[in-house]
Amino acid sequence: MALTLVLGVALRAASALLMTRAALHPLPVAGINGGPGHPRAPLPPSAQRAYWRMATSWDGWWFRSIAAHGYPAALPTHDGAIQHNEWAFLPAYPIAVRWTMHLTGAGFAETGAAIAVVSSLAAAILIVVLLTPRVGRWAAVACAVLVMAAPASPTFQMTYSEGPALLILVAVLLALDHQRWLTAAALMLVAGLTRPIAAPLAVVVAVVVLARWRSARPLRAREWIRIASLVAACAVATVAWQVIAWVRTGDFGAYSRTEASWHDADRIIPFVTWLDAARRTVGHSWGLPWLVGLIAAYVAVLVSPVASRLGLALRTWCIAYLLYIGAFSDFVTSDVRFALLLFPLPAVLIGAAARHRPPRSAQIAAAVIVAVAFLTLQVFWINDLLRPTTVMQPV
């Protein structure tokens, strides 16, 4: 555990240096300077302010608004179109930030970043606990560290909810692993208000419950009740935020219409952004077959012996969550960050999840190669997707 924490902290320090360097040389973004959620800001006077400006940028601006003012009672519109607004962001993280700010007297940037970092480090520890029985202690630590080194891992030190979401996600999967149904039910309710992951997690719950029902050990009445409570919690977690947004604004589709505004559309059409990207890459005629082929190849790898040691729940999560990302997210810009929650995949990349694992030396070599690739991509992610900071809120 100590090694995981030390390496995790070291990686956050390295990311901080990369972020500071990029923040000191901001880039303008055409079309959104001064727009909602992206106010124009002067150049930072110091490296420290440059770092904190980047750490609280983009979605962090919205979380700051929620922590300070809550959610609007009506959806903002312009010429009849729903504008970007706070209802796209779930409340557990900004509420936790607000409460911690009141208790400590610290500012939003420090509080939000601290919660994100602590949550991600705690998640790394739980990843080791969850993966050790499957792939062994060394490989489990390697996987946790690779998640902390992933291209979008600087998000874990920004005022974003990815750190808390990863912590809750791994905790739910760990509870399911030990068949602690009521614990999983309580955590599912929290997950449903932290990140939009309740729907793919519900698929995992369904698969795990079905496997338990088909096992040799019979279900007793008390366990049936606990499982029923978990199923009910999954249903509530999946729709809770949509219902809350509806009750608060009076608009039945408040959440979905707000999400669609980030797609510059009236409604979200599943997989449309991925299909558009595929068509831009290989041409209109081949776009759909190419996309279907890539998804099929991904699923084939996860159901093959290459990933067999992950077990049913983790493989189901990796499949269900990727399909959820493809159905409801924008291509590229957000997906790199969303992929942080696919934490079991590094075990596949280094060969630790295979039924017949390669020698330890080969796994170590693979882990080093993946780590170097991740850190290299992290530089590009910071410079190309995170760096446009002339549109950030001053700290």
C-alpha cells in the first residue's frame, strides 16, 4: 500500500509540473473566449496562480458555481435553445466541497483539489485490494500506478469528480466481490449522484446477481431481501438525478436536454459522435463497419482468455461502461478523461489478466512500456486539450 501511495503522490507532483509549464503559456480558443463557463481571464502573474487556474478550469468552473450558488431553478435558454448550465454536473462532489470549505475555511481550489487527490489515492489502494486475488499483488500495484499515470490522470488533482467517482466505483465492485449486498446498495446511491455511472454499474449488478442465483449455494430469504434492496438502489440511482432536475426546474427532460446542449443538439442520439468520428477517419461508407469492428474487437478481447483473470464483474464493467461512453459522450475530448474509470484495462495491457500469464520479467517490461506511453500521452493531453487557459476563471 505504501508503494502505491508514494508512486501516486510522485505522479501527481509530476503532473503538477507539466500543468504549470502549460498554464504559463496559454492558448486562445476561437469562439468561446468569454462564453458561459469560459470567462476571459488575464495571464497569471505567477506559476502558482497559473497552476491553480488550470486546476480549476473547464468543468471545474461549473463545480465552483455549484459549490457557491447551487443549481438554477430554471434552465437558461437563448433563442429557445438550452444553454450550458449546472444541471449537467451531479451534486455529490460539489456538495462535499462546499461542506469541507465551511468546516475548514479553505478556498474552493484547494478544497476541491484536495478531495480529488485524496479520493484518487484511496481508489488506488482499493484497486490493489480488488485486483490482488485476481492478478497477484505486484501486478495489482502496477495496475493501480498505471491508472494514476494515465493520459488524463491530471484530472485527479483538478476540481473534477473523477477521483471521487473512481473511489465509489471500486468500492461498489469490491462490495459486490464480497457479496455485501446492502453495502453495495448504499454505495450505488452515492454513485448515482457522483458521476453518471449508475446505468453501466446496474448491468454489472445484474450479471453478478444472476451468477449468484445460478451458483451451487442456495439463496436464503435474508439474502433475497438484501439483493432486492440492491436492485432497488440501482433503479433509484439510475434515475435519481433526472427526477431531481425535473422536480426542481419543472422540465421533465432538464438533465437530458442540458447534456444535449454540450453536443450542440436538442437531444442525444446514441453513438452519433463516435460514428461521425469514424466517418471522418475512414470515410462515410466505411465509418459504421469500422466502428462496429473496433467495438467488437474490444469486446472479443475482454471475453477471451487474455482477460479471464479479471472475472465476470470487472469484464462486464469494462464492456458496459465503454458502450455507455460511446452512446452518450462526445468523441475524444471527454472520452480520454472518462476512460480513467476503465481501471482494469492496464492488467490486460501488461498480460497480468491472461489465463496463461507471461513471465514476471515480461510483465514488468510491458508495465514500463505502458507507463512511458501513458506519460507521453499525458504531455499531449495537457498541452492540446487542457492548455487553452486564456478562457479560464481567475483564481
